[in-house]
Amino acid sequence: MNKPIEKDMIVNGQLVHYYHAKALTEKKNTVVFLHGWGSNSPLWFSSTLPLTEKGYELFFVDLPGFGKSQSPKKPLHLDDYAQIILDFVQKLEITKPILVGHSFGGKISIRIASKKAILLSGLVLVDSSGLPHTSFVTQTKIRIAKTVKPIMELPFMQGIRSHLLRFSGSDDYIAHPELRETFIHIIREHIEFELPRIEDKTLIVWGGNDDNSYTPVSDVSVFHSLIPHAEAHIIQNVGHYCFLDAPEEFYETVLGFLESFHGKN
């Protein structure tokens, strides 16, 4: 199993870092992995790189603002991230990829699949965000991200900034304050009405103990019922990062889905 090659590409004026792992046997499909908010591509490696030994070419994209990719020059919306991935795929002349998106990366993948901007072979949604949640915690995060900027940027507030925001429940905002407006745009955009327009064969994978306020395990039934050609697999006793907590089961689940395109189960 080879270590992925790191590369950079300019996409829409944005420096995008990515990792490429070639198929080690006769190539079957190309799989493009999109990580979640506040994450990065290498988190995928332990559970997915063995796919190269089964004939799958892999690309892992650091989304703008995360990993080694450049931070956005202006606040982005969901369509902006989707367009960057579309342009990335087209620049590399990747044909009919399978998209695998975790959390925020799943939301981007849904937008791409529902708009049919490119031909996909399939879609894998891993603890995906995108459904509306009006819990107190979620609404608190939105309010904090909107209102704290004038106060938090005062010099005397810098020392207590993280403590105050953690107390208020906005860990996503704390991790990347420079993406404040982008964060607001992303969590306010819901994509449930796009799900029935997805025509690609879809695998939904979820951690049975996912208690993230944006991706509770109860969302699985909604995704499963609204996406026409979907199957679901819940990995028990793990949380939001099911591919890290149960890498072997995640790998076998995804491999089974990928092999189904080649007449194998």
C-alpha cells in the first residue's frame, strides 16, 4: 500500500491541496473523498487506502480553508465549494467518479449529485450534514457566529475568547474563526428538497452513536427514504467519525458498495 502523493492545484483562483493514490491493480473506478468541516484529508487514510489494492484510484481533497488548502479569499457558500470540486474533477479529467463525503463533505456531494453537473458512478454519504435542525444548540452556534465578531476582536477579549465560545457551544466556530461567515452560510443552507433528485446509487454510512447536533443518527431514515436508490448501514457503538472509530467495518462496507458496480457483493 503506497503513501498518497501530495499535489496542489489552482481552482477558481484558489490553491487547493490534494492527495492522489493510484490503483495498485487494474483500475475499476476513481473515488473522490471530501472531508468534513474543520477536518482534513489524511483522516481518511487508515480506513480507505487499502482500496487501492482492489483496483480503486483515490483522490482526497483538502477543502478550501482546511488542511493544506488556501483559506478562501471571501466568504463561500455551498455552491462555491461544489463548483470547486466540479472544476477539480474536470481539470484532472476524472470520468464518472464515486463521491464519498463526510459531514460537510457529504452536503457538498449531495449538491453536486442533485444538480447532475457531472456524471457520477455513485455516492457515499458518511454522517452527512444537510438536514434542518432547530435545536437550541444549533441555533446558539448560529447566533454566536453572527454576533461575537465585534466583541471578540477587541484586544482585551482575546484571552477569554475560546473559553467563552466553548461555554456557549460553538466549537465549530472556535476552530476556524476566519471562516465565520462561510460557516453561517453553510449551516443555514438545507438540502432536504434536493435528495429526491439524486439518481445515483447511494450508500449511507453512519455511526450509531453520532450525537452531533447537525448529524444525529435519526437523520439516516430521512436520507434513506428521500434518496431513491439508497441503502443504509449503521456502524454500532461509534460516533460522528465512524471511519476512524471502526475502520475495518467502514472499509468492508464501502468496499462492498464499490464492488457492487462490478457484479460483486
